[in-house]
Amino acid sequence: MSPSAPVARTRRTRSAPRAAAFRPADLELAALARALGHPARVAILRMLATSGECICGGIVDRLPLAQPTVSQHLKVLKEADLIQGEVEGPRVCYCVKPETVNRLRTLLNEL
Amino acid sequence: MSPSAPVARTRRTRSAPRAAAFRPADLELAALARALGHPARVAILRMLATSGECICGGIVDRLPLAQPTVSQHLKVLKEADLIQGEVEGPRVCYCVKPETVNRLRTLLNEL
DNA sequence: ATCACTCATCGTATATTTACGATTTACGAT
DNA sequence: ATCGTAAATCGTAAATATACGATGAGTGAT
């Protein structure tokens, strides 16, 4: 055998694994679960749920993470629709979106 | 300003972010959520929960993924204690661990 | 012992996630 | 306009996750 055969291994790209065939409910649950899949994001959600409606950048002070990192986690939660934020003067106020959290609970119960 | 200042950026290693201070419940919920954070793993859990107690490698046939990939996902679920597998002759039988799923539900409800 | 089969593991390529300094953007106050 | 504060974004380093071919380990049958 030629030892230098290029072989041309065709490797599937990650975003198109084989057929992309997953149930919508599975995709939805996985996306929500993944958004919860980091202790900082769970901590943020708990903070927001506990301390009433919405807290602002005080979140940063209560997490062992730098401000950009927290901002990034907030973005993940926002993109999963688990929280929402509104500008309030110079600050931004975040609050949980209970309907999405409940949606997650429902999907988990239906599992 | 000197344009070639080396600056010597000290970057924190990923496994010791700043203080590693997260609530145990947050860590536990995040770990379980992360294990559910992939549609294939949700699909596997649903399969096991739906089709009675335990199915074996038929899982591979019902997923759009190669066998080693499925095996890897099974390992993730096993390590999260969400499923368990026992050897049955030449095959391996997996089943859901309902107590862990319920634990996840509880943690989510307490959020 | 050999074969066929099932499943786990290894090696590795690629993609994504996580973290943070530096910078930018936006706002209110002066 | 400038300043100070709050938060997002940029750029990037490092870690982790995902996928799969190749290989190994285990079993039952021949």
C-alpha cells in the first residue's frame, strides 16, 4: 500500500451531523437545558427568581466572575428566552420569563 | 505611548475561574441540565422512558448518529446518573433512573 | 480457535464554550 | 463637551464537546 495515500477523509461538518432529524420537542428541551447547563446561569436565574422581579448589575458583584463573562451568560439566558432585560437609565434590569421556565418544566414532565 | 509594550497578560486558568463559589444546588442542577443539553441525549432518555424499561443498541438505529457517538452520549447520561446500563449477554440494556430525573424536576421547581 | 455480533474506547478533527482584558456604547451629571 | 458609571461587544486563549473511523473487548455460536 502506498504509505502516503491522501485518503481524502470526508468528515461531516458539525452542524449537519447525518440527517438533522430530531424531534422538535427534543431540540427545544435540549436548547433550554443547555442554557441552564452552567452554574453561573443557574445562579443568575435563582437570583432573579428570588430577589423579586429584576436586579441589575449587582449580579456581577454576587458572582465569582468578571463583568464581561457575566454579560455573556446573561446573553445566553436571553437568547434562550429564559430572561429578559430592559434598559433603565444607565443600568439594565433583568427578570425571569416564567413562561419559558414553565415551558422547560412541562417539557421535562412530558419526557 | 510605546506601541510595542509586551504587557505580560496573566490569564486565569479555566478550572479555577475566580473563587469557584457556587451553591451546591446550582452545581447539581447545572450538571444535570448540561447532561440533557443535547437533542440526542434527550431523544435517548425519551426512548428509554417511552419504550418501557430498557432498550439496547436499537438506540443507534433510531438516531441519526454513528455508533461511537451514541455510545459517547450514553456515557454522558450514565455519568450524570440519569440512566444505567447492564450487560445482558452480548448486548447492553439501558434504562432511565427515575429518581435522578425526579431530582432534576425538584431542583428546577425549587428554582 | 474462529467467526459474527454488540458495544466501548482510542485517536483526532472540528466546533463550541468559557473566561477575561481591552474597548466601545450609552446614559446621566457637570 | 467632558467625565464617570454601567453594560455590551471585541478579540483571543484555553478547555470542553461533538462526531466518527479504527480498533479493542466481550459474548455466544460453530
